[in-house]
Amino acid sequence: KWLWKYFPFKLLAGLPQIEGEWEVEIVNLADGKPQKSKMKINQTYFSVSIETDAERGNSKTIIGDLVKLNSTWRLIWTWESINEGSSFYGTTMLDIKEGEQRMEGLYFTNSRVTGSICTSGKFTAKKFD
């Protein structure tokens, strides 16, 4: 379960190691307002789960996976968020960059942040040192 994270096993596993704490900026395309967030990733060889703590609600993973598309690793997860007593769902897709220290991509939700039933935006994450 955890041996794959250590040399020389991590070379054999070939998976990016993204477990840990991340600093996040989320920008909703509808209102253009950036919001700061924190993200915690728990990772094993067989699974990945993500928790975020954001101004507009905290989220927990329903399902997540690391997928290699061409030569780029991508973290993809679907999540549920609860904000002011109501819940909504979303999916985030991030490209893993710069030696597993940075990720960026997009998210999509069914929330009603600006009166619109669907929202989307830019998602950028940088690993805490």
C-alpha cells in the first residue's frame, strides 16, 4: 500500500507522487473572482482522494484517478461540496506539471453561484514546501 512511494519502487510504479498539502486558486468564469483555497491529497498506489477547503464550500471526493494522456499525467476527480446547507457536484481535471509541484486545469459544477445552474472555471494548485 505504501512501499511504492519509496526508491527504487517509485521508479517501477511510474505514478506521480502528489500526496500532501496544496495551495489553490479557483477562478469562476461567470464572476471572474479568484478565491484562495487549500487542498489535501491522500494517495496510495490504488487510489487518490482530494479534500478542498474553499470560501464557497468544502468538497470531498466521490471518485478520483490519475490518468496518463500522451505524455502528461492528469488528476481527475468528481466531488460533492456543501455550501450554506445545500450540496452540489463537480468534476476537476488538472494537468500535473513541473516535477509534481504544480497542477492546473478546469472544473465544472452544477452549483448556482451566480444564478446560473452550471459553473466552470480555472483551477491552479501549487504544492506547499
